[in-house]
Amino acid sequence: MDLEVTAKLKEYKELLDEGILTQEEFDDTKKLLLQKQIEIEKVTTPSDRTNKAPQKSVAQNNARTSVNESKLDEVTAKVQQAKAEGFLTNDEITSTTQGTSGAERWQNATLDAFRNMFNFRGRLNKTDYWWAVLSILIITVVASVFCLIPFFGRLILFVWVLVLTVMGWSMAVRRLHDLGRPWQWTLLTFSGIGGIVLLIWFLSEGEKETNQWG
């Protein structure tokens, strides 16, 4: 695979892990990149079929490539903006050309929740948010069991509550950003019916277009 294509896939995967791109956007972009690479190879690689009608084949490929490039340019601009604002990390991403299974998505969402615990910028899509919430619930149940252990168990639970408070707030802020709303809406948690409003919002899809948070 072309090195430029591989590099772009890594960038988009990092952006996906940061919650800037949705899984659907990443998959569409990956398909466009691979399709573009295949079309370029078809144009540059001679064959009996292309020799019969080279001008027509090249024209069709160029037309499709120009459309794909316009879509890729939009995502590339999104990537550059996210990098400039510090949303992306420099971690090496493996298996960039492979699909992401449900288990892998769950694992990535959980790791990102911990990695971005102090990150209150950027966006967090609905799917990754609820995968992380599921992990948090499981860890909370396990941590509660440790309460049966005198002192040590309670200490573990206390530390987890602190981590959960910060991480939960960070996730809520970035989930609101994905919906196009500022962090101040998290204050609804302290009101009676506000928690229900936030729950309904968090079950909703985020904005498909780029907003001020990415």
C-alpha cells in the first residue's frame, strides 16, 4: 500500500480514537482512500483492457478520483484543525487497514476514556460514549466488591470514585460538544429533571458537520 495512504489512515484512526470522527465517517474515508489507491494503480498499470480504450478509462478514473479527493480534502482539513488544537496524540496506531469489531471498539472506547480523562476539548460520539459507560459500570461493580476488605478495599473504592468523577465529567463535556452544546449544560446534573434531559441528549446522534469543537 502507498505510504501516503497508510499515513493518512493512521491520522484518521487517531482522530477516530479521539472522538473527532465517528466510526461511520472513518469507514467511509477508509473506503475512499483505498478506492482512490486502486484507481490510481489501474491507471498506471498497463493491461489488455486498458490498452483497448485507454482514453476512456483514464477519463472515468480521473472523474471518480476528483470527486473522492473533494471528500478527502474535507476530512483532511478536519484532521489538520484537530491536530492544531491539540486533539490528537502521537501514539502509533496498528491495523489501520482492518475493520473494527465490536470488541475492539469497546476496548478502544474504554482506553480512550482513561487516556482523555483530563481532556475537556474535542468531541465524543454516542457509540464510544456508551461503550465507555458500560466499562465504567463493570469496574464500579468490581470496585464495590473490594469494600468487603477492611481499609484497603475502601481506599480502592475512594480512588475509583475520584477517577470516575473526573472522567465522567470529561466524557459528558465532550459528548455535549458532539451535540453542539457547551460544557455548561453539564450543570443540569444537579437539578431534578436535568439528568433526564442529559440522558435523552446523550442517546442522540451528534452533529455530522464540523462545529467549533471539531
